[in-house]
Amino acid sequence: MAARTQAALTKQLHTELAHKQWLARNLYDTKVQRASLVRILELLTALTQQTHKHSAR
């Protein structure tokens, strides 16, 4: 799997955050909502790690 760029991670994170709001209104306390929260955490982690890699150069 190719590494995702910072722009792609940011765009996906923005999409997931909007989806999180929709899930909170429509599918509160479901597996889908919990999975979305996990994806947000993974995206934030990947974005943070990528940012730190670029700042260490």
C-alpha cells in the first residue's frame, strides 16, 4: 500500500469528521459510529506521524 500524502489524510479526516456529526444525529451508539471514531483516531495518528517525519528533516 502506498503512503498517503498529508493532503489526502487531511481531506479524509475532514470527511470523517462531517460523517461523525451525521452519525451522532442518526445512528447514535452503534457499531458504525464506533468504527468511525476509530478511523478518525487512526487518521489523526497518521497525520501526526507524517507531520513529525517532515519536521525532523
